[in-house]
Amino acid sequence: MYEELRSELKKRKRRITAQREMILKIFLESKGRHLGVEEVCRELLNRNIRISKATVYRAVELLVDLGFLRRLNFGDGIYRYEIVDRSEVESHQHVICRVCGKIKEINSEMVKKIVSEISEKTGYIIENHDLKFYGLCPDCKRRLSGG
Amino acid sequence: MYEELRSELKKRKRRITAQREMILKIFLESKGRHLGVEEVCRELLNRNIRISKATVYRAVELLVDLGFLRRLNFGDGIYRYEIVDRSEVESHQHVICRVCGKIKEINSEMVKKIVSEISEKTGYIIENHDLKFYGLCPDCKRRLSGG
DNA sequence: CTACTTGCAAATGCTTTGCAAAATT
DNA sequence: AATTTTGCAAAGCATTTGCAAGTAG
């Protein structure tokens, strides 16, 4: 993935820097997590690396542009990012527990159907989607009903 | 709807005020639109009513709590709100044009199926969802390909 | 009269930006 | 050497909050 980052940067005449590679590394090593800028900085500090917040903001924006990250918005006022897995054929959706905030990723078989239904009904070309489901995770369900 | 607002406010021992009713009125008269706080203030000013932004923020939060409004997040850093139509049996989804920003509401028949699929697969109790589809609307499609 | 609500201005919190110093090409 | 990137501090912007004055019950 680092090689791909380097070649993308070259293609766009942007520079290869240690900061950009480290930030991508954090995401590669945190698969399945959804990190905000603050958390990226914390992960970096855990590895004894200090990169300024401004640089992290600029790097994640660039990484989204280059297609390495996807920007997520769970409605808590913080933009979070996740790595885009290029081997992933299907998209995934997020299921979020309203009590503990835990996020599960799933892969519904129905999504392709829904997308073609919508594009037929509306005439839009659907390029992208953002599907979130909110509710109670099994643990919180148990905790709340069990006592 | 105003009567329902009054009775909900009474039930929760919150006060009935002209500001709260006016803000609800704006939404009732803007069905199908997705207003942010700034736009609500502008609509009020169009009617020669001045309500402070702080009050609008507090009112929409209350109206969401009471179930009259739904908070939306289209990822542009602004919370928008839409009226909750209680006669509406089905939920609706938003289809957003990435060029002109136009938002179409649709009602997919597949949503119920996807929700039950997800709740089976994950064990979550799904209470709510937020489904957005991004792409090109027919107009922008024509404009972009046609020249 | 009491408690809630409003409006203002200030504060907050995330994100962006200007600029000089540092790093890449 | 030229140009981009970084880090810092300041600015920006939507939203929230403290508080005195106003209003509903």
C-alpha cells in the first residue's frame, strides 16, 4: 500500500513525506476502526511520533482525495476516517449501537438491489452511498433487559 | 400539529411560546425542504420575525426530542432538520446530487427487508436508519454529457 | 410569584488557514 | 534552487452556554 501511495503522490506531483506514510500506516494497522484526527494523533503518540494536528487534517484530506481513506460522519460532530480496502468487492454498511456506540460493519446482499431500484425510480446515477443503521447491540440489549 | 405541540409541551412541563410555534410553522410550511438553523432564521426574517439563533438552536433540539423534527446530516458540517410526518407509514431515503446538491426523497420497498436482514445477521435491534445515496441527478447528467 | 425561556455575547470544539522554517525533488 | 510541506498560532464557523431580562403558568 505504501508503494501505491508513493506512486499516486508522484502522479499528482505531491511529495512523499514521512508524515503521510505514518498516517496511512496508522490506518492500515487499525483496520475496522474509525479514527478521527484526534485519535490518529493519539495513536501516533503511542508510537512516540509527534505530528501536528494541522498536518493530520491535511493528510487525511489528501488520502481521501487519493482514494486511500473514506470519510465517515456518525453525527457526533467529528469526521472519522476508515481505510478503503481495494480488495473489497462489496461495500459495507455501519450498524451503530445507540447506547455504547459500538460500530459493526456488515455487508448486506440487498444493497445492490436497492441501488438499482433507486436509480430506476429517480433517474439518478448512483455513484456512492452511506447507509447507517442505529439500534441496540446484543450486549446492551442484554444489559438493559436483564437488569 | 400546533395542538399536538402544545400538549406535548404540557406533558413534559415545558412552556408554550410563540417562538416554538413559529419555528414549527416554518417547517410545516417548508415540507420537503431540509433546513439548517441559518435557513430557519432567514425564513423567519422573510416573515418579518426575529428570533435569536440561540433560541432556534434550542427549539429545534426540543422539537427533535418531542418527535416533531428529525435531524439530518449531509456531511457539509451543518445539521439540517425536516418535519416528521406522522401519517407517513414508510420511512424515506435521501438521494443527493453531488453536483448541484439537489435532494430527492424516495421510498424504497427494499428497506424493510434490509433492516430485517441486518438485525438477523448482527443480533442488533434496529430502531432507526439513515440511508443516503450520492450521485448525479438527471439534469446534471444531461448538462455534463450533453455539453 | 416562581420557574422556564429568550437574546445577547462569550465560550467551545472541530477544522481550516497564513506564514516562516524545514524538507523534498 | 525551486516548490511543497510542516508546525504553530490564529482564524473560522457551527453550535453551545452563562447570565440578566422577559414571559408563561
